Amino acid sequence: MAALPSLYNTLTRQVEPLVPVRSGEVGVYCCGPTVYDVPHAGHARAALAPDLLVRRLRALGVKVKYVRNITDVDDKILERAARDGEEPLALSNRMATIYREQIRATGCLAPDHEPRVSEHVPQICDIVQRLVARNAAYVVELAPGVRDVYFAVRSFPGYGKLSRRKVDELVAGARVETNAHKRDPLDFALWKGAPAHEWGWESPWGRGRPGWHIECSAMCTHYLGQPFDVHAGGMDLIFPHHENEIAQSEAAYPDQAPLARIWMHNGFLNIDKEKMSKSLGNFVTVGDVFERNDPEALRYFFLTAHYRGPIQFDSEKLADGRVVFPGVDEAERRMDHAFSALLRLNGMVNPNLTVPAKLGPELLGYRDASVRAVKEAEAALDDDLNTSVALAALAELTRLGHELVDSAAKKKKDAGFVAGASAGAQFVLTGMYRIGGQLGLFQCEPEAYRTRTRTRRLRLRGLTAAAIDAKLEERTAARKAKDFAKSDAIRAELAALGVAVHDGGDKSDWTIEQ
RNA sequence: GGCGCGGUAGCCAAGCGGUUAGGCAACGGUUUGCAAAACCGUCACACGUCGGUUCGAAUCCGAUCCGCGCCUCCA
């Protein structure tokens, strides 16, 4: 089997080759969202890195089991639901559906399993019981029949190994939650008791709800076993969430340590130099982006930067009041460019032409360039998912595709070249789709992309295709009559609306800007 | 205070000891009635600052200045 990708491991702080626990099979777990609200752009970015890994591994022929959880039981969900007079699980279910659909739209594969806390309470209780039995956790009775369970942090010697923190320094920081029931301020809740009238589940400790960290420990190992290969999530989860997961799982099953071999963490999406987050109130939702940009453009935008670094997501208010996302706009122009190459190349592929047995050196050049670009992109992805370099390889092929179409148009009287160019187009198309597929781009047909971006841009600019077509007809008539003054005036008028006219022979077409 | 990340040409962003990153913008060209799109070329011997190691440093080491994140719920 081909060598597997290398990944940066937060645990060792270096890039290392992925060595599966079980040969030929890789388990990936990604910490999904707490679904008390619609997803923001940062959530979309977090789903990307594990998706790229899964795509690359599958392209290499590796069997992958990909699990991404949904936290549908949480105090925030309870608060939001109470505020809006909705059942907590109805709220989280509604939000989970939006999350799933929007993340899928950004080109992320559906996970093989999408476990929810509400459906894994028995597994959670199992691991908590095990921790209590091993004296790594203790039960505190708050009221008759109402009990909390806490994890005893100091009972786990490896605590801090992921985040490189020392237990005593954490205490000195004094920013830990004080709670009279805890034996040690560092201890965290595994199970939170709840009175009978409150949202909860029955457990060996009475009614209550699971703590945040324990759910992931329970669900990741339930689906992937312990140890498993890759655990992913946002950088803010390193401490305390992932540190606590490690402590719980490794304390529960010390002979099956580590919990996960590689811990991969994606960087943040910043807005105006600040981390985008709900608590800061500066978030842009995925829905906000989809209003203005194509989902593929959002993905392309994420791919321009390395997943571990921060990415600047800026918004700008135009004079006409429209809010735009310049970075995503630029990415969308790149998608336009790539999709238009695909469209033009598709138009060149002629199934009725027999591919010449011997291709000239010019066309062999296209084949070689295509093969080279794919190799470069794959090598880049194997080096800790270097999407920026993979995108450069894709851009090179895109450019080559346009060039091929241009030269075929110039040599259209040369039947031999045209027949061969069809084969050349196939080479370039294959390369582009091969790279695009591993990056999660080109999720729809080029025609569909053109239609949907055009529709959206018309709506954003308050225009209709019919009105533009009418203007264009008027202009075509003027051109036929050699009334270039009028023709140019109409073009200027359309240009002012963001519509560019393209003249080709006797008929004209138009495109609309973002 | 502890842990960690980053400062690369006008902008975004790879590279991380020697050989072109890539994109956007701008400008010139091919093309066009004029344009647009596409392609070609230029801007680009750029790498926060100061020292050091080296035949050679954006890349390694030290110091220093900025910016940011985590240490409390967060992707």
C-alpha cells in the first residue's frame, strides 16, 4: 500500500506519519458542534480538516471510518430552549439538521456515524461507572437521590500531556470553577444530577445529564475502539476538553492507552483580527455566507490557508449597503475560473472522434503536466494537508485547460490537432477532477455551478435575466446595424450593474459579477 | 504568570538550509469594431529588527519588537 499521509500531532508537537492501529483501516473522530444555534463559519472550517484527511485516505484506497458527533445535550441548549419555549431535543434536532446540510454543502462528506449524546447515555454511564470503580471518579450526594459525579484529576498522572500544562500551575491560575462539592478545584463533572422535573436521564446515580467531556470519550471509543487513530477538533478544545477526554478514557482503560494516536487541531477563523465566536457576538453564520457566496467558494477560501493557521474572514460594507466577504469573493472568482475551464474542456471532448494512436509531443505535454499536477497536489496533501500547494497545482492545470481550449480554437482547421485535443482535454479534465475530488471541490456540474451562481448574483443585485437579455437583444441589433455608439452605451450601462457582456461572433453572452 | 501560534513583495498565502510557490490587484501585450473572457509578460533576488552559526539562511541558534490564541463555555 502507498505511504499514508503525515500529520501534525498536537500530542508530540511534530509532523509524523499516520500509522494505523489496524493496518489498512483508519478511524477518525471529529468533535462536532453543540447544537443550540445555527453553525457559524468557524464550524464549517473545523469540519474541513478531518474531511480532507478522510478524502485523501479514501483516494489512497484506505478503509476509513469517520465519526463526527453532535452534542445535543448541554446546558446552553436547555437555556436556549427554555427561552424560546421549545423542547430541548426539538431545538437541538432542528439545529443538527441545519448543521448537517450546511456542512455537506461546503463539500464535507457525511460522516459514517453522527452520534448524539441523547442516544448514548448508556455508554456514558458505563464509562463513568468504570471510573468510579477504579477510584478515578467520586460521587457526591447533593440532595436525596440527586448526585453529581466528578473526575479526580490528580488521580490521573498523565493529566496535562496534551496541552503541556502542569496540574499545580493550573491551580495557581485560579481560573477554575469553584464548587463546594468538588474535592479538588480541578476536578470536573462527569455526571450532573438533576431534580425530577428537569431535563435528564436515569442513571446509576439518579436522574441527571452527562458532563460535556465524557460524551466524547464514550462515543469515540464506542464507534472506533480504543486506541484509535485520529481525533480532530478546534484548537480551543485542546484544553480542557481533549485533555479531559484523554484523562477519562485512559484512566478507564489504562491498558488500552493512548485514547488516540494523533490529535489534529485546526486554527481559528478570525473576523477583524479577533476570534470569531458566539460569546464575542461577532460571528458570521454559514447561512450568511451562503446568502452572498457559493458554498464551493467558501471551501476554496478555507483551502487557501493551511488548516492549522488562522484565517482572516473579513466583511466589508459597500457604499450601496451590501455586506460582502472579500476573501470569499476572491475565492469565488477562482471557482468561476476553474469551473469555466471544466465547462470549456467538456465542450471539447468529442466522443465521436477516435483518439489518435500516437499523440504529438504537444498533446503529450498536456498529459504529462496533468500527471505532474496530480502528483504535486497529492504529495502536498500527504504533507500535513498542505492545501495551499495543492490549490497551486490545481490552478496550474486550470490555466493549462484554458490554454488548450484557446489553442484548439486557433487551430480549428487542423483536424488532426482537434481530434488529439479532445484527448488532451480528457487528460486535463481527469487531473482537475482528481485534485478537485480530494479537495472536495467540483461537487456539482459546471453548468449547475454557473446557473446557481448567476441566480444568486442576480438576486443580490436586484436584477433579472430577462431584463438583461432584453438589453442584450437591443445591443445585438445595434451591432448588426454597426451602431457601435449605442452598442457601447448599452454595454457601459450593463457594466455599471455588474454585468459583463461577451461578444462572440454573431451572438453575445453575459456574466454577472459577485 | 504558564502554554502556544504568527510577522514573507500593494493585498492574501505556501516554502522552513542552496534550485519558479500560487492567487488577487496594478501595468504592458496577444485577441477584439471597442471591450469582456482566456492566454503571455512585468511588478518579484520579498521574507519584523539586531546579532550569531554556515561556503551559503526567509529557512538553524540567541536576543529583541510587534500581533494573536488558550489557560472559563467555545470549532
